[in-house]
Amino acid sequence: MKSWTRLLALPLLAAATVWWLSGCSGGTEKAKEGDSKKAEHKGGDAKKSEHKEGEHKEHKEGEHKDNKEGGHGDKPLTEKDVKMPDSFKAGVARLEELNKTIDHHIEHGELPKVHRVAEEMALVANKMKELAQKDVSEEQRVEAGRLCNEVAGYYRPIDEAADAGKKGETEALHKKMGAAIAKLKAVAK
């Protein structure tokens, strides 16, 4: 091998080694984080003191784990898990109550707790579309359905913002939810 080829191969080999090692160390950290979370879920508080708000950034549906801070449960909520309204007006009242709970969590820096409340709001809003068929005038049903979809649609974005620890973005989405709920209240009259 010629000397100039060796000179070119050496930096290439060094760069490849650094790239490979950086990938390995990231995986090791994630494995340690996973082990800490498992210990916490088994009753230990090893990770609780180390867990920083907004640290959990990526997740898939059904992958959330319940933590001591009231965040994600081990499985998605269903209608059986939530007190469902029996009328459209009762649904609006429930959405207002849940919206106040999210406001409280944001105000007190409890962003991990936003997930379950937003998930419950989405379930209630989806149920309200069904209730609108009997409780809302025919000319208001389309608007009621659209607003219910809007409220339910904020679940993923507000969950992601809260999980990322983005308080400002979480607040902005919360305000949009509140505006849609206010419009639903006007439809319910």
C-alpha cells in the first residue's frame, strides 16, 4: 500500500470509529434509562429523583408507563376507564372541568400529568359527537361534530409538547382547546 493511501485511510478509519462509538454509547445510555424506569415501576424510586421533566420525548401508542408523577399509564384509556357524560351539556361541563385540570398542571409545572387528562378529554369529545345526534339541533350538529373533533385532535400535540417539557407550546395548545370548548358550550345552549 502506498504511503499517500495510508494517509487517506487513517482519517477515514478514525471518523468511522468515532461514528460507531457514538452510536454505541447512546444505546448504552438508553438501556440504563430503561433499566432505571423498570426499577421505578417495580416500586423503587431510583429514577424518580433523576428523571427530568420533558426527558421522555418519543413514544408509541400503548407504550406509556404509569409513573409516580401521574403521567402515562401502561395502556391507553378506554371509555370503560372514563366517566362518560350522558348528555351533550354534561359532556361540555366535563370538558371544562378537565380543561381546568390541565390548566392546574401547566401552572404547577406538572407537564407529565397532562397526558392522561388530554387523553380523557379526547374520549369525552368523541362520545359527545354521538350525544350531539340527540341533544343538539339539526342545524348545529355539523358544528358540534367539528368542534368535538377539534378538541379530540389536540390530544396528540399537547401530549407531545408536554412530554418534551415545552411549557409555552403546551399552554398555547391548552388555550386553543379552551376556545373550542367555549364554542361547544355555545352550541349546547
